[in-house]
Amino acid sequence: MYVYMGHMRWQDIIPYEAWFWEKNKINLVKDLVTKIEPQHKTISTASGAHYQYDQLIIATGSSPKTLNIEGINLDGVTGLHAIQDLAYLESRSKQLKKAVIVGGGLIGVELAEMLHSRKIAVTHLVRENGFASSVLSKEESGIVNQHIEHHGIDLRLDTEIIKIQDNGQGSVASVTTTTGEDIECQLVGMAIGVKPKLTWLGGSGIEVNIGVLTDVFLKTNVPDIFAIGDCAELRNPDAGRKAVEPIWYTGRMMGETVAKTICGIETKYQPGIWFNSAKFFDIEYQSYGDINPILSGNQSIFFWKHKIASKSIRINYTLNGVIGFSALGIRLRQNVCHQWIHDKIMIEEVLAQFELAVFDAEFSKKYADKIRNAYFEQTGKLILKKANGRYDQVYRFLKKAKSTYT
């Protein structure tokens, strides 16, 4: 998105310089793999070439999800997944006046911001009743909804696309929605998620489900074949983690894990405590640990929202300690939040030293006291901040509290 918006150049997003491959003794082959024959330890490509392997790592990534609707293959329907999508978007932008984006996730927001930066009118369709409702609470989603609309995006909630109209020349003319409306546009941005790229594995004997199935060492059911990144699916993921996680840092960690194993140090994949970050236009978002907005068991939520600014903090916790953090518009340190979750620190202790986690820019307004006051208003427990590793005063509980602190 930053190349399209003029903040970076095309050459800035090339993963490695041209000399990198030869210097590191990597034979980079640009071809399409068509067949794997594990019994012979060979792979075949579309050009007719054959390669022998000792160990094989499948890292084919994912492909954008699509919809089975009329007009989905028209010129003007695109995603934002590969560099080719960026080139396609660039080639059409001079003629664009209106665009429709489908999908309530990060890629959809990025597409909206990109097009908006070129003064292209954007209508954004989200089938749920709130943006990113699978990870954001109703209140957080409301903040993001309002912020997106504030930037001039025509956000339509509870609305799905059912048809893409042809202009008579094989290109997009408009879309029809579940509300019965026809929205004029010249481009439809599909941003409804991704799926592991697996179709070419048929007949290889490698077990697949949603992705390529692996054990904790990222080994498939076939000896000497591994899978990493977006295409990998763990048979038994760690608690709090999903079987398929198409995010950049898990791909990096998987690569490091398999590298150790094939070099003789068999290593388990251990992603640790969940984290993610994103931007909704200029609202920064971070999440750590279990931040499910729907509570289960003995879980509770503490939520603070700024009265005016697009800022909020949500802490999921139990009687045994904090389990997750969700932050909008306030930067939280990953290592501090992870340590609190790992050590099962009580929420009162966390709030007493909340300044340790905040790393907003210098001279930014501080909100820790307001957050502590909100906790007092919601629970009746007065939390006094720590200074120099000691409490300014001892805790005072104005109501009977189920806590280990006195």
C-alpha cells in the first residue's frame, strides 16, 4: 500500500537484492511446480525440468478467497495479495472514479486507504454489523467504523455483494447488494481473506485438510517433506493458537524452526503467545494473548474508551490473572504484555504499573491514570500507580474484592 500511496518505491519492497541468491549459494528458479513424486524424491515443473531433493520444504503461501457470484471474472475485479495485484491496480487507477471494496478485514481497510489517497470514491461493504467483529468488541468496532467513515469512506454494514454487473465490454460497471441497491463502480476490490494454496499437491500422497497437515516439527506425513507459512496447518496447535495462521511473523518463525531441524537440530515449532498489529487508517491496533470479544468460562473484560479520541484499551482476565490485551490508538510494548500474560499477573497489579507497557511517542498524552480511574468506576477498586518499584500507597478496596492483594 505504501508504494501505491507514494511513501515507498517499487525497489524498496523487493525482498532481497539481485546478488543475494548467488552469494548465498541459492539456485533461484522461476517456474511452476506441477508434480511431486516422494517415492523418487523428485519434483517436476511446467517447463519440463526435474529436480532431485534430499529434503523438501513446501512454502507456497496462500491465495485470495473469492465468491461464486455472477461477474466475478470481469476485468476490474482484483485483490491485494501479490505484486501483480499492485501493478494491476496501478494500471487502472487513472481511469477510476468509484470503487467498491468487499470484506471487513485489514486488507479491505488498506485498499480503502490506498484508493482514497488518489481521491477515488470508495464504498466499503461489510457483511457483519461491525468492522473486524471477529477480533474487536462491539465498542472497539464502533470506534473503527466511525474512524473509517470520518475519512470519507462510504461504509455499509450488514451488506453483501450478490452480483457484479458487466458494462457490455467485459469490465465492471456496478455491483448489486443484498439490500437491493446497485452501486456504480469501475473496480471491485475483493478482501474476504485467504486460503492455503494446495491444488497442485493432488496425487503426491501428502495429507492436506485446509492446509498441508504437519506435526509440531512442521513435518508432513511424508518423510523429508515439511510445510511452513500460510499453507501449513498444524494437527495439534498450541492453546490459544489456530491451526492455520496466515500472518508474516509465524511464517518467519516456521522457517527458522525447519532450518534448525534440517541442519541436524530437531526443533519444535513454538509460536508462544499470540500477537498481531494493524492500522485502520491512522489508528494503530495491537493485540496480545486471548482477546476474544466473546467471553467464556470465568473470563471477564475491563474496557476503557477515551471520551473523544479514537483510543481504547481492553483487558481480558480471569481470577487467575490477565490473559489478553487489545489496544486502539495506544501503543503497548509486546514484551511487557507477554510477560504479564505468561506470569498470570492480576489485573490490579497490571493497572498499577500500566506505564511500563505504554510506548507512545514522546510528548504524547498519558492515559494510565484515566484507565485506572475507569477501573475504579467499574469495580469500586482504587488502583494506585507504582513509582520506582514501590506503591505510592497500599491498595485500598472500597468494595469487597476477590483478589490476592491486601
